[in-house]
Amino acid sequence: MQVRDFMITKVFTVKPSNTVKELLDILNSNRIGGVPVVDDKDHLVGMISDGDVLRYLAPKPLGIAGLAGLVYIIEEEELEDVIQEKLDTPVKDIMTKRNLLYVSPDEAFDKAVRLLSQHHFKKLPVVNGAGRVIGLLSRGDIIHNISKKIISS
């Protein structure tokens, strides 16, 4: 079995210049948790997930002398203002861009599953020989396809 037998080909992507707000619109309207970031030729330049966005939008802890732990000191209105300001940030500022892992459509399926499980990724882009993103492998899709293709036969 090869990656092409399990990958999804309807891939939502964003450009590095897209804003966090635009990314959130794509994630929410398509009920997905992450997307590849591609250049104008659909070459993979990064990955961005809902976890990346949450870490970016979360208020940063402030240390206070004399206390053993860290506390958050922020009013609800201030939090909304901070988040509003951060929504205009380009995706390129918070995306994962180093040590990107991807597979080719001809890759052995078991190798892709090992990559996903060893690196704790939820999604793995599928890139063709020209470097274009042509598909995506997600843990959920793999489980769905395993039950559909393997268990039912």
C-alpha cells in the first residue's frame, strides 16, 4: 500500500501572507485543525495548526516577585483587544517552517504511519516530485481508511 491510496486530495492551504484571522476562517469553516502553508506555486513552505494559533493567542504569564508561580494579570476586555491585534499577524510569523516532514504519493504507507506516530504529528503533507502539495495524510483519515479498506475486506 502506498500513501496515494490513503491521502486526501482536497487540501486547504494558506499563503505565508494570509492573516491569522483568514486562517481561522478556513479552519473553522472546513472543520479542520491545520493546513500546509504554500507559496504561489503551491510549494510547501510551512505547516500551521490550531495548536500553533492557540499558543500564539494565549496570554503570556507574568512573573510577580514573591510568588512561587506565575499568574495571568489581564482583564477580559484587554484580552479581547490583544487577540484582535494578533488576528492581523501574517501566518508566516507563527507557522512551523523548519524540519518540515512530508511524504511522496509513492511512499510506503507504513513509513508515513511511522512518521506520524513517531513525531506526534496530526497531519503530513503529500508532496509530488515538483515539490507541490498534492495531498494530505491525517491520523483521522488513516484510521477511517484502515477501517474502510482493511477491516471490511
